[in-house]
Amino acid sequence: MVGVCVEEFRNGQLLSVVRRDFQFNVASCEPVVYASLQADSLLGTQTYVISACVGEPVVIINESTLNQSQDEFFWEFNINGTIVQYSEMEPVINFPGPGTYVGQFMINPGSNACGDTATLLVEIFTGPHADFDFHYDTCVSGPVYFVDHSAPGSGPIEQWSWDFGDGGISDFDSPTHIYSESGEKWAVLEVTDSNGCADDTIRKVSYFPVPALILVSPNDTTSCPPATITFTNLSTPIDETYILRWDFGDGGVDSVISPVHTYTTDGLFSVYLEITSPIGCYTDTLFKNLISIKKNPIANFGFYPPRPTNLDPVVQLIDSSLYASGWDYYLDGVRIGPGPNLTHTMPDTGWQEIRLIVSNELGCRDTLFRLIDVFPEFRFFLPNAFTPNYDDLNDFFGGTGVMPGFSDFALQIWDRWGELIYEAGSPFEYWNGLYRNSGKEAPDGVYVCMVRFTGPRGEAFEYQGFVALMR
């Protein structure tokens, strides 16, 4: 029984007192323990069985219920007549050989109320011994025959797992395997018996036969010179340790597995290949008339007339190409039509590039460029009279004509006393019959005029004449 008293004060003055009594009942408590293990099987209620193979450490998984800070526990094993104790909850034990080993996990030994014991039987089995042999024809590319010679242990062999060293696998006891590539292959066999015990072994397979069939795949068989052809070698098995000799039929040779060769002349060519393996096995093949190299087309054309102008800009393009079956004409990079012959109106004066691209039935092409000079002809006419009387008929005086590319134009008009009464700097400016085009009217009469300009090709032009003013 426990009593509690609480007094309440405010500003030093006792306000109230509260008392309470509490009763606590205390009794003895016994810990509950239980021995339990993770096992492969169970005999009775607390006899556990674990199976393992020779050479494998046995890991004991303990699922017992106990208080490790209060309870006493340990393991006890009879190993070949010697009692060996372990203080860990989950010991890892290496048993010395095959047989059945008896062990016990004891909790609070000697205590009837707080103790428990689990019995463990550890069965150690003798595993199988992996072994195999193989045989094959060393010079002919074909299958390798693997033969299992493994010996069983405590139980019969039930599983075979083969790794042939090239990504290939099998689960047969004595399989057959075909290697797609030559070389030193490391074959591995793992066998597993009825007890789950396994063993593996590895052996080197030296696989260097020559291909049973030589296969060659060129990326092109019909082309035009220069024709660069890649010969992909599909023959198996070969690798860099093999000796190869290629003859491309045009005098060219090579020794790599998949060569690249350029044919520079036209003709029909046979390709020869011989292969020798690292152990001296030999084979060869002639691919007759494998490569056909056709003549390249040769682009050529002429044009008429030889000196087109802006006044006569129509040009005839006349083909004279060789070995061509397709024609395309381009003007300054823009296609203007197919050939072989074409009539085209030149759009401008000056030097213009005509390009002809010809092709043959294989798509081989040739290109020819020609420059055509379209000459800028000009025509300039200056009348000799005008009537500036404001009747909208012949009221202005100036030049007319075809004037492409004019520059430095000057028109001057003087009266008979030598006074300059009008001048213009453009062929599109006209005299209206007034002094300087804005003063008083010029009297009827004859005036002197002179025109100067530079033509489109830099040629100087000058004209002097007379004009009659009549109102």
C-alpha cells in the first residue's frame, strides 16, 4: 500500500490538501523459452535434419525463442567421437567428411521450468566427381561430340549443365555442339546428384577446322569504276589466326578476313579465296565472273547558237554523251529538264552555267559544265522632233529602245547660241520644251542634242544630233 498527499498553495497560503492510497500486487514471473531450428526435415517434435555436401560449410539458422541477456545457451556436437561446443546462436561448421553428425542446442540446461533442447542431425553426403571427354574431325568444320565420364557420390547424378565456352549450353548428359567460330574454347561441365551435391570441371577445346563451305558476300557485284567493294566473309569457322589469300581477278590481292577492294577498270572479274587453318587444314574456292564492272558514262553536249543574245535567247542543248541512258540539264543549279536534247530560253544576259548530269542503267553518273555567254545587245533611238503643245501627242523629247545594263547616262540639249537649256542623267527622263524643264517655254526651232552612256559590257557610246521643237 502506498499513500500520496498533494497540497495546493497560492501566494504562500495553503488552499487545499488531497490524499490518495494506491495498492500494488507483485507476483513471480517465469520466462518462456523454446528451442527451434530451420531445417530440411523434422523427426518427431524437436529433432531437426539438415543435409549438406562434403566441403560445404553448414550454416545453422536458429529460430529459437529466448532472452539472450538472461538465458544460458550453447551448441554441442559429437564430431568423430569428440564433443565440440559452440557458443554462437548460429554457428558455421565445417564437418570433416561424409556421415551423420548429432548435435544439440541447449537453453538453460538443468532447468525444468525455463529450459529447452533441440536435437540436430547433420547429414554430410559425398558429392559426384565431374569428368568428360570430347572428339571431332580436326580439319572439317562439324560437330564436337562431348561424352560424360562423371562418377556419382552418395546419390545418383540427376542433372548435367554444359557451358561450351561460346554462349552455347545444354542439359544432356553427352551432348553434341557445333562451334560457329574457331579458337580455344573452355568447355565446363557441372553435375548435380540426387542429394543436391554438385561438382564441375573445365577442359580446353582447340577448334581450328577449315570451313566446310566458303561463303563470300560482296556488297555489290555490278558497278562502274572506281568501284570500291566490301567482300564480307561468311565462312565459318575462321579468325585472325587463319591464313587467307584473296585474288580479286584484276591483279589485286589481300590477306584479311573481309577485305575492301577498288576496281579501277571495267571488265568481268573472278574472285579466288584460299584458307589455311593454324593446324594446316586447307580449302579454296573460285567464284567465277563474280564482279562485273561496266563502263562509266561520259557527259558531253554542245549548244546553238554559239552567241545567244537577250534579243534571241533561245538555246538548243545538243547531247553527245557516251554510254548514257539518262540525262538531266541544270541552269545555275536549277533543273531545267531531261535530255538528251533540250531547247531552253535563257532568262538573263551574261555568263550562265549549264550542267549536264548523265547516268547509265546502274546509276553511275558523270557531269559536264559549260558556260554560255548571253550577249546583252542594246538598241537606242533618239527622235529628231517633238511638239510640246500639251495635246498628249509627242509632248516630250527623249530616247527609247532596248537598254539593258546602261550606266553613266547623260543627255544634254543646247540652243543655237550654245546655252545648255536641258540635261538628264537617266534614259527615262524627258525634256518638256521648257528651260531646265521648269522655266519659260523654249522657242520653236532646231536645237543641238548629245547623248553619252556606257553599255553593259563597258563600251562607250556617244550620239550627237539635232531636234526640232514645233508647237
